[in-house]
Amino acid sequence: MLLAPALFGGGEGGQGAQRTGGSPSAQEAQYASAPETFTRQNYGVLAANPEEHEGAEVDITGQLLDGPENQGDVAAFQMFVDPVHSEWNTLVRAEARPLVLGLRSDDYVRVHGTVAGEFEGENAFGGTVTAVGVDADEVERVEAVEAIDPTQKTVMVRQSRTSPEGFSVTLERLEFGRKHTRAFVVVRNNGQKGARLDLDRSKIVQGGDRIGQTDPYDYNLPKPKPGIKPGEQSEGAIIFRHADPSEALQVSFAWESGGYLAKTPAPIVFEASP
């Protein structure tokens, strides 16, 4: 972690951070004629040489290392733009609004702003740490999934299927991330017996692949209740491993009715196309 003076772009007696390299006027002239925006997809280019891209726009998500610090009307915090691998350390400076000051360690945020060059400081062990500097125009708190596995494509399905026993599933949409595919569903039991959604046997079928359900360790989303009593309804997201968003697929929801010893009913299946 950088020392506190680093967050605000300077220090005394050689301590804290110093901005490195570059002529601001030259950079401004460069990006006036060649604007660009850095996101998660190309952030590695920026992290390799922040000074070269000073003045460029950023639209990024990440995870805070610690809560923000503030001096006057300026707040600053550090975050990893790649929280899964704890990489792309970035120093963000923003207006000290209540939303920013209310952030805490490990929160996830989305930041819109401009590159302010590279900053360098000392960590708690006396080692040198560098980070991309960003002056934020906007900071908003987001869910972990938006920073860890942001949606690359959404397919709206909005179809319902009901079994002869009265158990129904509505598949609202599919969200395709780089790591996972998320199915957002509403389940309802209009039957006479209790029913249970079987996530372990639910799957996506795509070509010859059987893509099973998973529980990511680095983010979670509310799931539908596994056990649904007669007359009850529940909704949530079921997370599967990665499916190809450009190919047609089937989503098969397994379920049980009347307890573990009852005959297993046929799954409820949806077709979806890109």
C-alpha cells in the first residue's frame, strides 16, 4: 500500500509519492487529436506506461485496498482494476462527496475519469510501489460481479415453462461474462406438493458440451430458494460455467417434487439464441 502522502500527489522530505516523467502540455496536445478510453480490456497497456497516456479517459471497475483518505475537498483511494489477480494498482482522486467517503476496504467501485500519469511511493515495508494515477469525474459503488466478471452480452429470454405437476420456471435473461453465464429466473410452485430446484443437476447444453452450475468464490448473487412450498415463489440467479455467447444453447433446470424418494420429473428446458 502507498503511504498517505502518495494519495494526494506529493510528500515532504522525499517521502510519499512523486509524479514521474512527461510534459503535461505535450500530452494534452497529443490526446486532443487522438482521444482514447481505457477499460478492463486494454488497461494493461495503460498500466505499462501511464505517462505516455496522460489525459486519456478511463472507464474502469475495481476493488478498494483501503478506505478513502481525504484532505479538504479531495478524497483519494487505491484500488486494483484486476481484483482477481490483485493487479493494476491505481490511485484515484475524487471530490470528497459522502458516497466516496463512505466507501470501505474491499468495496467495489466504477470510476470514470482521466489519466493523471504515474505515481510512486513507499509501502509499509519500505519498498517502492508505483500506480496509475486517475482523476475521477464520477465514482459509484457497484456489485462484485461487475468488477470481477462483468457482463459482455445479455440475451433476453422472458419465457415461462410449467410442468404437469404445476412447477414453473420463468427464464428472464442470460448474462454472459468472461468466466461465467448467469441465468436469472423466477420459480413458482402451483402444485400440491413441495418442490425443490436441483441446481447440481441443472445445466447448459451447447453442442456437445454440458456446462454445469458453479458457486464462484470471489462473488455471489442471490439464488432462488431450493425448496418451494405449494403457492410459493422465489427468484434469483443461477451461475453456470462459461458458455459461448455467439452459439445457440439449451438451459435445463432439474427439479424434484414430493421429496427425495419421489419419482424425478422431467427437467424444464429453454432454448436460447444469440
